[in-house]
Amino acid sequence: MAKLRDIAKVCKSKNAGPYELTIDVMFESRELFDRVAATKVFCAELFARQYNCRVDEVTFTAYPPALAFKGTVPRRISSGDVGDTDVYGAQQHAPMLDVDIPI
């Protein structure tokens, strides 16, 4: 078992417009990406759990040419709205860092 923080080359978030966040997870090698993909841990359900939203609100994409997985989820508070603490969505990847990957 490995934590995502220990095996991902990149885990980052950013706005996908004012109402959504996109989280990108990328790996260093094809071998590692394939091992992680084979676990089926990365899926819409994972992003829904981590970001407390419904599965049908998640857009999930595996993108093998970039050795990456991407999940887009709704923002709880619109970018720049009252109460927003991260107008760029750049610090919202943290819930993914502790995900356990059974590799």
C-alpha cells in the first residue's frame, strides 16, 4: 500500500471556471501509471468521496499519453464568492494526497 503523495509526480488542482475544480494526478513512468490504473482506485467514485459530491457531478478522465488521471468536481463555493478561501483553486488537491493505492 502506498500513499498517493509518495508515488505521484504531480498532484495539483485549479479552477475549471468559477464553479468547478479540476484535479490532475500524474506519474513519472508508464509502468507506475499502468500499475496504478490496474488497481481501479482512480475513478469518478473516488473523486466524489474525496470532494463530497455526487458521482454524476464528477467528470473523470484517464489520459495514458500523459500518464495522468483528471477529475473535475463542483466547487462548494464559487471562485471569488463570499467565503471563498482559494480563488484560484490551487490548494484543493490536498484530499487526494492521503489516498491509499494498493500497489
